Amino acid sequence: MSESVHTVTTQPTARQAGCPFDPPAELTEARRHGPISRYTHPGGKPGWLITGHDLVRSVLADPRFSSRKELLNVVDFEVPPAPPGEFLLMDDPQHSRYRKPLVGRFTARRMRLLTERIEQITADRLDVMAETGPPTDLVTAFAKPIPTIVICELLGVPYADRASFQEQIDTFMGGETSDEDLIAAYTATQDYLAELVAAKRAKPTDDVLSELTDSDLSDEELKGISLILLAAGFDTTANMLSLGTFALLQNPDQLAALRADPALTDQAVEELLRYLTVAKSFMRTVLEDVEVGGRTIEAGTTVVLSYHTANRDPERFADPHVLDLQRKPAGHLAFGHGVHLCLGAQLARVEMRVAFSALLSRFPTLRLAVPAEEVALRPETADIYGVKSLPVTWDA
């Protein structure tokens, strides 16, 4: 690495026109200059931006880098700690206290046992699409309902409440709402989850949340855990299903290969996870002076870990900007790494395997109903990247 250090002075937010699946050009350019760059947070605080695969992975595994929300050094005012139960923004031992009771409930084996139910949910959605006829918005007809129903059934959210829950999550994770509306949606979700936890304590049912009421976790902690599981379990997979379908439709050779060989599905899911990386970045704050990539990061500095450039790192993946379903993208960071590796990774994989296979089999002539440049995309400011709507059609 040269002695000079590349600097990114503003938060990169714009994806290149006609390249909806690629990271913002400034981030790709930063990676070309090396795996680590100086960075200025939107609040004006100096930090570092890590774009290289190996460095991102190493930071995620390094306990000297903290996930604690209150340590984020990105603005000029004090950041409060994460609410009880919201373990993504905590370190051990608090993080482990909340995560440990969940690990056994989200194993690969238990998620595979859900396959039959996920297949039924998916088939039901495809039946509705077929009955309604083309065109349709794949986001509302297919991509959102499947993970919403699955995670709500796992946690025991009543069926009648799912639509309002989905709307609230969309509001505070979509990146396009006012602060007032965001706070209102977040508060409404918190209030609803408080009522749900109380209901499960009073009358447990056959679901994960009811099982957790038989632990030493308080109602406030269960509410926070439920929020993390519901939001992450719905929003990430919904956007992978819709954006992944968009990517396949824009790569007809890859789509044809998948149709010709359904045995490629597992590998295709992993490549789509790498290629799209809808959970774009996370932040960590260093607890002591640490050398990373030949640079000294001072204690108290917050670094941005760019997952989507790490998953497009040419030193890790050949032709990284190409969607190649024949690739075996072992080691991608779409689910993170280390102690904060996504708890629902196995569930998301099962949902995507089932949903993509069933969709492509049921509608072999599926195609965009509008020019690709007219597909409405989520802004880069959204927590999870994706499409807002995906108009599709097929030969009825």
C-alpha cells in the first residue's frame, strides 16, 4: 500500500445510473485505492471506511471493535445505549445473554424442518398471483408476504396483525420518511410488541416468543428481542427476493442456467447474497489503538465496514461485478461474520431457495413489465437496499 491514504469526505449515496445492483461508485473507487480509506461521518466526525474483504472480516472477528451503540463517535451529541434486548448494538456479555437463548431455535436443522410450511406459504402466494393475473407488483404480491408470514408464525404474531406490522417496519426501515413519521412508526411497533409479550406471558402458544417467556428475560428485553427478529426476519429477505428476481431478469443467461439446472439453486442463492448484499454496511468503534491495513486507528474512532464492496473485492472474488451462478462464493459477508453473524441466516437461505425455485418454475415466462430503468429502487439511505416495487408480467 502506498503512503498516501485515500479519503472519502462524504457519505456515498448515489448508485450509477443503469447499475442498480452495484455499490455507489465512490465506494468502488475507494476500494481501488486500497482496502481502507479516511472517512468523514455525516455528522462531521473523522473516521475510517473499510472496503476490503479481508479487513472487514478481520474487524468483525476482533473484540477490540465494539458494536455498542452508545460508543458510536459519529455525531457531536451523546448517543444513548441500545434499548434492552436489541442485541445487534451490544457487546458481550449483554449480547450473548440475549442471543444465546435464540441460537438453538434458529439452527440449520430446525430451519430445514420449516421447509414444508415455507413451500405451502410460497405456493399460496403464487396461486394468488396466477388467479389475479399479470401484471403484478412482485414486492407486494410475493416478496414481502412470504418472509412476513414465516417470521410472524415463528414468533406468534396473530395473522390479523401482520399487515399493520409490515407497514410499520416498512416505514422505519425504508429510508424515505420524515423523522416524525419514523419515530411514530417505531413507537407504534414498540407498543404493539409490549402488548404481544404480555399476551404470551398470560397465555403461551406454540412459538418462539412464548418459549422465551419461560426464561429470566424481562418484558422490556423480550420486546427488544422481538423487534430485532421481526424487522430483520422480514425486511432483509423480502428485499433479497425482489432485488434477486430483478437481478436474474436482468441476467437472462444466468436465469436460463438456473431454469435448466434447478440443482444450482443453493449455489445461486449464495451468489445472489454476495452480488447484492442488501445489508450494505455496519459500524464498529475501536476500544484501543489498533493497526488495520497498515494504518493506526485511534481508540474511540468509529469505522464503517462496507459489506457490499467487501463482497465485490477482486482480491477475494474473480470478476466480482459479474453475477455468476456457477461461482462458489464461499466466505461472502452478506450475513456478517463473527459473534454478530446473522442469527436468521439459515432461515433466510431456506426461504430464498424455496421461493426462487417455485417462482421460476410456476412462471417460466416471467419478465419485467416496465423498462429496467423505471424500476423504483430504495434509496441508499435505507437500512436495507432493495426495490420499492417490481412490476412483472408473464404469459397467462
